Amino acid sequence: MNLVHVFICIVLVIILILVSVLVGKTNTSHQQKRLLKHSFDYSNTNALYYRLWLTHSYLSRIVMIDRFTNDPALSNDLNYLYQNQKDIGNAVAITYGREAGNKYTELLTQHVQQAVLVFDDIFNGKEINSDNFKKNADAIAEFLYSLDDTYPLEELKTEWRNHVDHAITAAENIKDNKYDFSVKADDPTLAMAGGLYAY
């Protein structure tokens, strides 16, 4: 191999290195843009509510499975769900003030507490008493209506009672080992999260 060939090889190697560097930078740039594109804008409350209610649905199902399988993670997962209620209250506080946010957190915490009692009834094969669960749902609807009367009160109550019924149905399916049951797009929780009600 003469010097000309050596020189050509060196040049080709340098070109390949430069191309690799440029491609790497381009890919990194595209990845950064994708991350930015899919990041939540916390100034956009609708996006924030959507994320928090999706988390609520996910954690609720995890807590059900923990309860019906005697998973030792139940306590920790339940704490995560309670924290989720605080997070939703904090989101409401952005628009309606701290007092409203605290009240919503209180009502949602009661919502989870009532759900746990109903799940216990289902797990123990007892007759389900969901009266307090549904009374809490009505109280939440009334509270949200007091913040914004854009939607009829009865419509809000219906959506929240449907959410309660959906949770009970989910728990019954999981107890019966019907794990094909999953959070569906028509779950009232997701309807609210999707912006039907921006709470």
C-alpha cells in the first residue's frame, strides 16, 4: 500500500468519524424535542388534571389487586393513592385557591376511605354497603358545582355515581380473578380527566 492509499484511508476514517458525531447530535436533538413535546406543561391545568386522574385510576386498580391478593405492598400503594388525592387538590388550588384545594383533598380522601370499606365487603363476601360511598360522590359533585356551575349539578352527580359504580364493578371482577378487566376509555374518571369536567 503506497502513501496515497494510506492518505485516502485516513481521510475516509476521519469522514466516518465526523458523520457519526453529526448523526449522534441529530439523534440527541430529536430525542430532546420528543421529550419536550411529550412533557406536561404544568401551566396547562387540563393536562395536569388528565395526568393526575390517570394516576388515580391506575393506583386504584393496584390497590384493589393488592387487597384481593393480600399483597404486603397494600399499605405503601394506598399511601401513594392518598398522596394522589393531595396532588389533585393542589391542582384545583391553582385555579380556585388553597381553601378549595384543601376541601377537595378532604373529600377525595374520604372517597378513597369509603372505597376501601366497600372493597373489604367485597373481599370478605359481605353484602356491599355503598351508601356512604355514593353520598361522598354527591358531596364531591356539589362541591365542584359550587366552584363552577358550567355543568348541571345532576349531571355531575351522575358522573361521580357512575365512577363509584365503575370502581365497584372493577373490584368484583378482580376478586373473581377476571384480570382481563382493565380501566376502559369510557370510565367516567377518564371522561373527567379528558376535560369533560376540568376539575
